[in-house]
Amino acid sequence: MADKPSVLFVCVHNAGRSQMAAAWLTHLAGGRVEVRSAGSNPGDAVNPAAVEAMAEVGIDISAETPKVLTVDAVKESDVCITMGCGDTCPVFPGKRYLDWKLEDPAGQGVAAVRPIRDEIKTLVEGLIAEIAPEKPGTTA
């Protein structure tokens, strides 16, 4: 990995799970990680329940838009994390691939999205500890 590892979050619509994961990683890593998200079949807009759930924890994703998954996005990432998109993510040698089994927040209200949001935060915290831990004497 380069000085600054790069992570790509992928789900089908890039409207819920991957958007929340990218927002958590951006928020918690303090600039130590390059963050991307994309979808194999992007939706028209980010899930309003995901926007609301993230706003509750002080993270604004209301301006985000779903993006289409490209081969270049995968090539440029050190770690590719899929969230229910199956085999649609291209595979390249030398990349690390993880699959996070998360409930799909599509069509659910904010009460159902909160536990998904919190599970994603826990997974992201573990990822940061592994790929971009804070160096002694620095603060995020």
C-alpha cells in the first residue's frame, strides 16, 4: 500500500451501505485513507433514511450521489469492500477484497437503518486499526 491506503466500498445501488461506510471512514480516519464508493447498478439518490441516520451522528451525506462502479476505481484502490453486490466487482491481482455481510437498508425507515449504521461504524473502526492506525504522537 502507498503512504495513504485507498479503500473502495461497493454495493448494488451505492445509496445506503457503501455511502455510510465511506462517510464513516472519511470521518474516522482523519485524512489517513483515500475513500471511494460506487455501485454495480447505482440508484438515483442516496437513501433518505441513511442520510437521516448519519445526520443523527453528526455526519452529513445529503450532498452525496450514487456513482457507477468502474474498473479504474477498483484498480486505484488497495482494498475493495463489497456489500451484497455478488460477483459484479472486477478482481485484480494484488488487491485485497473483503465482503461485509450487512442488511440492505433500501426501503427501510431510519429506525431499521440505525443498527446497520452502527455495525458499519464498528467494521470501519476495525479496518482503520488494520490499514491506517494512528502513529504515536499524532492525533486524528
